[in-house]
Amino acid sequence: MILGASTRAAAQSAVRAGFQPVCADHFADEDLFEVAEVLPLSDYPHGLLASAAHEPTNAAGAVTPWMYTGALENHPGLLRKLAAQRPLYGNPADVVARVRDPFAVVGVLTEAGLPALAVRPADRPPPRDGRWVIKPRRSAGGRGIFLWDESSSDPASPPRHEPVYFQQRAEGTPHSALYLATSGGTVLVGVARQLIGESRLSARPFAYCGSIGPLEVAEPLSQEMAECGRLIGRAFGLRGLFGIDFILDEGGRARLTEVNPRYTASIEVFEMALGLSLLTDHVRAAAQFTNENRSCQLADDLQARLETARRSNGGRMCGKAIVYAPFALRSPNLADLSRTPAWSATRARLADRPSPGTLVPAGAPFCTVSIETGLIETGLIETGDTTAKPAAAPLAPLEPALSSLEAELEPCRETSVGSY
């Protein structure tokens, strides 16, 4: 069973791993029904308790285990209640609460001599000079992050009703690293470039818009990110797949911004590019966490498979871009669009498709556009002496698909609905 705000990508990962997923999420998109049994959900996220309770035991009579996607890490109380219903494949609530504490994470990094962005509590605001951001303690996908400058409202003033903190800004490009944590060690799966706040995708500033990867990074950065993952995994007792978001500065140093202790949005990019199924590793890492010998074997096995996949994939990278609604609209039939010759010529595919006629508020996530092959030959990669990276216009290979989609949206404009 998979629960979260959006479970489509994880459900497809589960199918690739040979599972039969049962899902409940906020969107229940069309393509989720194509790969999973979808449970009814009336109130996200708290209604997930009722959804999970309705799911029957499996054919052997055992209670079906569950895992979660974003942003349930922001609801440790709900995680505890769900984990009391059925076995959890992932990080339990107490682990999540610890690793989602930005002050605790900075403390661990600083003690180990790794670079860390300064953080401040809400009652100790820094100067309003644009060198800090204000972030919700329960952030996800860039929601609620704002630049701290003269135009910012005080964190104690309405309409803020949730705990926040300040984080130092870092100049550079946003990236993420994916890991598998076991009790026998943490494996760096790979590094991806993140798309953040892309106006072409109608996203707000700081909003997560997609991933491109895996990148071939210079050895010093690879070693630093591997050590960072091992340190975080060991210090907080993480298990299974998790991600670290970071800013890569001009000097090639990584500045951690956030830890995501669950299945991340970039995983399907790595799976498509490397031809691997990572969900089986996630399940085994959780199920075998108390057995250090088997956990060590699992980590070693994944490392060997990753090395083989990297040698055979020819440096291929894949990408996904989340398209946000530029205005309130009624969704067109995206399945029909994806079958047209014009769309087929874009070499992209549509995912997270709302059912035709679904009302999508302005600024809400609308769908995902991805390319599974050919990113190098379309010019997405610039190869330097030590690092392969997305070019200055990372959305260029997706532009034909984005333009085709954009042409379908104007007739679907809905004028009677506000923003997301």
C-alpha cells in the first residue's frame, strides 16, 4: 500500500519491482488507476486513516504493509497512527521528527566538518537583506518558502499559522542526491539537477518543478555527497530510500538545504535512466533493518548493480518537468492528446493526468511531462572536464511538448475559480 499527496510515480516503481500496489492520494489521477487499485479518500491527509483501514489483507491473510511519499513526513502523528494499523516500509515517525529538525541536521553536519547553511529560529530574525529565506518547518516541494527582505511579513504575523525558521541563502544551482539507507551502511544512488521555480512551467518561486539525471559529477563532490548521506543516515537511523536537497556553488561545494526521509520525486528519473527498480531495495532495507549482516549484503548488492548500470547506460539522462496550471482550467483529455501524431513527435510522455473535466486551480500542479531517452543528443548536456550537467536552458528538450500542451489549455480556461 502506498499513501501520500501523489503516489503515481511510486506506484509505477512498485509495478516495475513486481508488486501490485494499492494507493490513496490527494489527486487520484487517471494514470494511477492504470497501474494500481485506488482507495477512496475524502480528506487528505487525515482521511488516509480511513482509506488504509478499508484495504483488505492480502491473499495469504497477512496485513498488507505500507509506505509513504511526500509530504506525509510533515505529519508524524498521522504516521504513528498509520503504522499502528499495518507494517511500515520506511522511516517511522520518531526518526522523521528528528531528521526534519533543521537545527539538528545542521548540528550533525557542523560537528563532522561538512558545509552547512546557517539557520535561525523564528524569534531571532536576521537582517532583511535578501540573504535569508523563511521556511515552514513542515515544508514540501518548496511550498511556503519566501525570500526574507523588506517586503516580507513578520513570521509571527497573520496569515502565518505554522512554525517557521530562517535559513541562509546560497548562490548556485539546486540539486538533489538519492540514497538507500540500511543498518549496514548508506549507498549514494546518484545526483540529479533540480528544476526550481521555473516560470515557463507557471511555478511559484522556490516550487519544485522536476529533476534531470543522473549527473556524472566530479569525484570530490561524489565523495562529499556519499559521506553526507552516510552521516545523516547513521546519525538519525534512516532506513530505505531518502533524498537530500542541496545547492551546488561555483566552487563545487554542496550546501544542504533539506532532508526528505521517504520516496522522492526524482526516483523515477534514476530508474528510467539506469534501468533499475529501486523499490525492492527500499522494502528490503526496511524489512531487514534489524539484521546488520543482511543489511550490509543489501547495500553491497545495490552498489554493484549501480556500477553495472552506469557502465551500460552510456551516460544517458532522463528528465521530468511538473507543469503548474497557468490559470484556473478544466482539464482536457490528456490521454487523447498523448496519442496524437504531433505529441508523439515530441518524444515526451504525459503523467499525473487529471481526469477530463477536472477543475485545476491556478498555480496548482497540473501534470508531469517527461523524456525517457535522447537527452544528450537533444543538447541537454554540457560536458566539462569533470562534470556532466544540464545546459543553461534545461527545459529546451521539453519545449516542443510544453508548447503542444500549452496550446491545449487556453480553450480550457475557467474564469470563476481562484488560485491554488
